Amino acid sequence: PAGRVFEDPTADPLNRGRRSIAIDVKKEAGRDLVLGLLADADVLVEGMRPGAMERLGRGPDVCLRRNQRLVYGRVPGWGQEGPRASVAGPDINSHFTYAVTAKVVDDFDDDIPF
């Protein structure tokens, strides 16, 4: 159900059939584990603020040297650049902002420059 917090991730129906792992990338052992997992990975998707993975030594350059086939995706809350790029942006914030913006634009006949 929407808005429900599952203490046990296996109880969440959206996780059914998915494998997951929590890794503390602030510790060297966690960063090493990420590199080890990348050897067989197809995709890495990270949602940290711009530059965070580089500061942790696990940016695209490092990861792609480990696995040249890797698709490295970034999904920060407010984008890689712009006035809000450095602001923490939980997923719900960006969805709300998009919804409000879409409503405002729909209410006007002329294009609104953003």
C-alpha cells in the first residue's frame, strides 16, 4: 500500500523476486565491495548528490575501468547542475515539484520559460 513503511524489506510487494544488498560506501570495505560487484553488473544506478561518488572514489571513471560494459546511471533528486543540484532531493520532492509545475503550465495557454 502507498505510504506504508515495511520494517522487513521482504514484506514489501515491490521487492518480490529482487535481490538487494545494503552497502556502507563510507567505509573502505563497502567501497571495495561495490567494485567487486561491478565486475558482473550490467547497470549501476546511484542517486547521490553530484560529486558524491567521485569523493568516495567510485565515480564513473573508476567503475567503468572495472567493467567497460557497465551502464552508469545517475538519478539525483534535483539534477546534476542548476540552482538546486547540491540540495538533498528525496524522490518525493522532485515528483511534487514536477506535479505542481505541470499543473501551473497546464493552466496557461502560453509557454512558460523555465
